[in-house]
Amino acid sequence: MEWLTAPFEVAFVQRALWGGVLVSAICALAGTWVVLRGMAFLGDAMSHGLLPGVALAALFGGNLLVGAVASALVMTAGVTALGRAPRLSQDTGIGLLFVGMLSLGVIIVSRSQSFAVDLTGFLFGDVLAVREQDLVLLAVALLAALVVSVLGHRAFLALAFDPRKARTLGLRPRLAHAVLLGLVGLAIVASFHIVGTLLVLGLLIAPPAAALPWVRGVRGVMVVAALLGAAATFGGLLLSWHLSTAAGATVSALAVSLFFLSHVASGLRHRRRARPVPAPATAPAVTPAPVLPAQPTEEIPRRSS
């Protein structure tokens, strides 16, 4: 069992594991709503939209986290404002902000001659460089995400499945949408140092999507997603240590692999349940009942909630 425990006897790998576990919990809280509302494109756009703030912070010797937070706030405000435009679809607004922020970031990067290393860390993360102060910041971010998730759960739930009902119940869906965007931004800012902006969707989307076939309630999806993210972090760090691969990319790839394994297992389970059971040989013949015309019904599609 030495191959299993040896990597985690090293201090920086221990910090990387704790950092990954905290990020997995934050991403589970935000990523569940991203999956339920089909906001994957928004998550991708927000992760790349961090580049201008991070580039400015690196260019002027500031804190990269502060720059990422500033960009996340700009993206959140921009998406919220453009979402209210009557003749502009939300996807169009997100796409325009995505391209605009990414272009601005590349322009800022082009002004610096020594940004290559920082840009690589921004794009692909450096989980093995997590420091103790980073763990404190991640713990604070997790606490903030928990508070937002608990206070906004009812509004987020109504917003995810029936925005019109949310408005009828007086839950202020526009405000709830803006707060939810802030929660997603918080998860992305907390995660980009671990797995980078190109791979952050691996922890944000894959664990909740892997949990959906097995759990009915939203809270259950969040708990299972956090556990799957932690498992991906542990396994990714272990594989990275023994195979000498990039740690952040290995964690993200393992999280996506768990998603595919989950859905394959779920498909096999449903196929086994749907298999017809042969009738006993001694069963008496039964006259089939006449088929009556179906009555029109109005059903709400079943969704994980």
C-alpha cells in the first residue's frame, strides 16, 4: 500500500489534496445549478473571461486572485445587463462578452514580454503550488458559497424549473439569477488556481452530471458531486505522482471519466430493469382487456430536484 500513501506524505501534495477537496465542494454547490439550468456555455465563458483581470494583475505585480475577482464581477454584471435586452438572446450576450473579454486579455498579455509562465499557470492551473494561505481563502470561499446556497436555495430551485412561477411567488428571479451568476463566478475564481481556466469545467460540471442518474434531490446531488470531486482529486494526484503527468489536467480528466462511467453504469441498470420477465409455464391464459382511448393529461416533466 506504499504506492497509495507515499505521495501524500509530502507536504505540498497534502496541501494540493486539501485544496482540491475544498474546490470540489465549492464546485458542487455551484455546478449543480449549472448542470440543472444548462449553463455550461456560461461557465466556460466566465472562466475565460477572467483573463483580463489576471493579466492586468500580473502585469502590474498585483494579486492574481484580486484580478480574477474583478473580472468575474465584470462578467456577472455584463451577463445580467445583457440578459435584460429585449431583442438579444442570452447566448448571444454571453458569446459577445466571452470574445470581448478574451480578446482584451490577449491584448494585455501581448504587452508583456514575460507572461508566458503566468499564462500557462492561468490556463492549466498548478495544484501542486497551493499554499497554506490559499487553503484559508478556499475555506472562506466555501463558507460564502454555503451561505449563498442555503439562503438562495428556494429561489434557485424555482428559477431552475419554472422562472414564471418564481416571479409569481415573489422570489425576484432576476436577482436570483444575478446571485447565481455570482456563485458560479466564485466557484470559477476559487478553482482556476487548482486546475486552470481551460479545465475548470471538469470539476464544475462533471461531478454533478455524474451524480444526477443516482440521486433525486438537489442537495443529494451536491453531496455526491462533492464526494466525486474529492475522489477525482485524490485519484488524479495519485496518478500524476506515479505517471509524471500534469496534476491539474489529470484531476480534471479523472472527473470527466467518472461522469462517463456513471452514465454507462446507469444505462446498464435501466436496461436490466427494462428486461421483460418471462411468464411461468403454468400461468393460466388471460384475456386481454380492451384498449380504451387515452385521456388527455397534463404532466410536469420529471426532473431531479
